[in-house]
Amino acid sequence: MPAGPWSLTLDDFLVTRMMEITVHSDDLAASVGIPTPELAESVTAPVLDLLVRLSVRRHGQTAVVRALSRAERAPTTISAF
């Protein structure tokens, strides 16, 4: 029985777990003063896609395009969360 009125596909569930691993790998590395490990493109590509889509939803397409292409017109943040 589902825990709520929505559910995730297996693919979406796996992307969210890869996002958590990617973000927390950076958090852990920063907390102990070591370089963030490089992850495979097969992990980072869907994670970056997710983060960009979330940023667009939160800040709008123009803000994200500017932040990624025009530093002089970029907003102060396009954080996904």
C-alpha cells in the first residue's frame, strides 16, 4: 500500500538517491577538508539535469540561463533548494 497520494517511478527514485549521494559526498569532503570526489558522468548527468530543472521551477528560466551564461546579469543564487 502506498504511503501517500503519490509515488515515484523506480527511475525517479534512483535519480533522487544519486542526487543525495552527489550532494552529501561534497558535504562530507568539505567537512573534513578533502577534495570532493569526482563521480561518473552516468551519475552526475541525471543529477545535474534534476538540479537545473528544480532551479528553473524555483527561479525561472531566465535566471538560470543568466546564471549559467552571463555572470554580469546573473541573480545572486539559483539554488535548487
